[in-house]
Amino acid sequence: MPRIALSDIVGRDATAGNRLPDTLKLKLGLERLGYYEPDQRGFTPGADDGLWHGLESYQRDRGLDADGIALPDGPTVSAINDDLDRTPPASLITGAFDAPLSAEAVASNQRTVRALQSFRGVGDLPTFAVAALRSGDPAAPAEVADLLARSKADAPEQGKRLREAFAEYLDEVDLSRLDAAARPKNGEASMTKMIADEKKAFREGLKAHEGGYANRPASVDPGGPTDQGISTEALKEFQKKYPDWNLPSDPRALSDEQRIRVLDSYYDTMKIDKWTAMPGLADAAPRLAELIYDSAVQHGSNDPGKWLQQALDEHLGTDLKIRKKDGSAAYDGNIGPVTRAAMERAIKDGKMGAVYDATLAKREAYARGLNNFAGNPGWITRFESFRRR
């Protein structure tokens, strides 16, 4: 591996910085020299007992002061670097760069790259990515290469920083393998493609809840004849709003292209592309975007944003209502900058999971209040599918 350069002190001492890039470099170096072995948690970038034991053992064997402390320009780091220079290169990577990528991995990388676009740096992302490469997970190399490819294509400055950080940990052989695997393939790493992939995934998710053609009594379906989730009444609204789309009156007559355009408009109206990659959202409420989209398709685009705003106010104590000239106030359902700022605060305060639950509960309460609720028993299953386990 490359020679180790620490930015701060690493050690058990309370004054040590123990920054993740530094502890990761020491772990990798000591592992290469036979002085570090991951514990039952696997290979992680942070400090742990294995690092201290390995560091002290190395110091004793090299006749150094076995204090478990490594100074940036101290004798321990110099000795490790001298030994690394004499050690034949060995690959850190045990998986395959051409392993198939799961839909979850692609979605996670998409969200990460969108989040990176809002920052100049890359934070500790490289340390976790390198730790993943070393973890033995067979899918990790392909996932890291995909992340680097997407970063270079859609967040070039951050992609460059990410690549430079990898060079601090990986030998030239591994770095070359990563570079080769991270070349964008036919532009698949573009942001447009990422959004298109997410829209497609949401459309596919509808199939579990929306059947084929249904022409049920108005007491059951006041929207009129419905096909694959698009009702006759909804089509009338789309015809008024988008006359240039040349939509038919019968949902069965929609072409594949028209059907996709209609369903994707719910994603666009709810501004999902503006917030689905919000840092921390994927961990706190990974299905929020899908819930909002699915709700918009079923109930229209006006209410889902209101339910989210109400839930945010309840858990944060904020007031997202819009004040009107007559002094009244109401939720507008627009997931704009103010609502998104509240979402970011909910994530930071650890309340986004509760906000998600409340949003889903409001959706269910709304549906139960509709006259046609009793005639649609499948709605309960639909709501349950979004329940957090």
C-alpha cells in the first residue's frame, strides 16, 4: 500500500485525534505487516481494540516505545513505512468488480451522488468505501466502482476528490482495477439516468397495488373506470393541464409512452428529485419518497405533501402553514425549500422515522374517511406494505 501519512495523532490517549482516515491507514498498514486482524464486526475504518493491540505489538517487536501512540512524523509511522516499502504489494480487494449490482446498491449510490453535489468535499466517504473493499463482501468492489463512476460523471469535483482519496489507501494495481471498472458505460452514470431509474422503480412498485382495468360502481371508485392506477377523472385533469400531451379519455387507450408520462408527472409534481437524496434520509426513512409518490398516484398530488408538512410540524414544533391575506393559514402541500429544510432538521434531530410514521398514518386516516373506503379492502394491504418493520 502507499506510504502512510497521518494528519493527527492516533492512540489511546484522550488527546489523540483518531481521525478515520488516519486510523484506517494504520489498520491497513498493520494488517499488511501481520499486526492487525479485524474482530467479529468485520473491517471498519475507526479505532478499536485490535488497532491498539496491533500497534503496541508492532512497537515492541521493533524496539520502539510500546505506548500505542502514532505521531504524524514519529518513529512508529517511519518504521511502518520502511517495512511497507520492503513488503511485496498485495491486493486489498477480494470481490469482483464485475459482480452484479443490486437495485438497492444502485439506489444508494444515486442518493449519495446527489448529496455530494451539495458539498465541496467528500467527508469520510472514502474511508468507508475502502473499508468496504477490504471487508470481504463480494459485492463491494462493483458497488464502489459504480459510486466512483457516478461521482465523476455527475459531481466531477467531488469525484476527483474521491479518486484522490482512494490513492492514499490502494496500491497501484488495485487503483488501476478500480479506475478501469469506474469508467462510465454509455453514460449510465448521468443524473438524468439516475432519476429515470428511480421513476421506473416507483412505477414498478405500483404494480403490487394497482391492477388492470376496473370499472366499478361510483360508490367504490368515484374516479370512474381505472386502468393500472390511472382513472378516467384523473385523465380529465391531465388533459386540462397538459393539452399538448394529446391524452385519450379512456385510460385503456393510453400508449406506453403516455402512461409513463402521466405516472412520472406525480414524481415531478412532488419534487422528489429535489429531496430523495437528502443526506441521512435513506437511513432514517428509506421509503419516504416512494410513500409520497404512491400516495400521489392514489389520492392526487395535493394531499401527500400536506400530510408530510403536518407530520413535520407535529414532531418539530415548526409551522409550515402558508398565511393568506385574510389571516387564515393552511398547508399548501408544496415540498419546497422551507419544507425540505424542516426535513433536514428532522433528520438531524433523529425524528424523521417518526415523521414518516405520522405521514403514513395521516394517509390511512384520510382514506378511512372516504365514502368508498369499505369497498376497497386492498387499501389496507397497501398501507401495511409501507409500515416500518
